[in-house]
Amino acid sequence: MDYRLLPMEKRHLSALAALERICFSDPWSEDAFLSELDNPGSHFMVAQDAAGTVLGYLGLHHVLDEGYIANIAVDPLFRRQGIGSALLTDAQRFACRTGLAFLTLEVRRSNLGAQALYRRHGFEPVGERKNYYREPVEDAILMTRPIGHEEEPA
């Protein structure tokens, strides 16, 4: 599949909000994405095909040397084609360039496919958050990946 990663822009917002509604039970609104455009502590990347279709995105917040992946989503029609992996690799490169010590994220306990993807990118379970998710209520697994600054990921 041919796609490229681009920084999130205003033109992506409606597609991102639509993708959120498909992928998550508690989706971000278009306004929530809009506020990230002016947030110096965020890094949002969009995977887009040649026709301009948004295939997925990743949103990361950073404070001091800590990185938190707030959301990662890939359209169900385009999953298992390397898009999520490319977005995570981009996040790791960003973390290396900006001197972050680690990246962390939460994932539903039942989302074994996402957990496997995160493990392939060096994330390990470090804790859990009881009843973190709503609709349905479910625990989150907290996964963290230390960032080595000797070289950026390939």
C-alpha cells in the first residue's frame, strides 16, 4: 500500500474525527484535534494515501523528557498493512530527536492485536489502570518503551 506520513493539518480534522468515531467508543471531537494544532507539546502525524484519504494517525504529547501516545488509530479497512507500525516508528524517531526518555501508552486489556504491535516496537507492560475505558468498561494495560538515543529506528 502506498501512503505517506504528514504532520496533522486543519484539512485533516474532519477525517480524523470520523476515524475516531469508527475506532473508539469515546472519540475525540474535531475541536479536540483543532486544539492540538496550536499545542507546542504535541506531535500528531497522519497516514494519507495518494488520493488524500486519511488511513490512520498517531497523536503524541510530550512534557520534559516524557512522551505519551494519546491515540493511534488505523482505519479498519487498511489495518495489517504496516501503517500502525510506520506511525509508531515515526513516534520513536520523534522521541529520539527531541530527547525523550520514554514513550508510554494505554491499551485495552482485550486488544491483543494492538498489544502485539506495541511489543514489536519495544513496549512492555508496566502496570494497569482499573476501569480506565468506558463503553464497555475495561481495564487498560500501561505499556512503556525506553528510548535509546544512540540511533534512531530504521
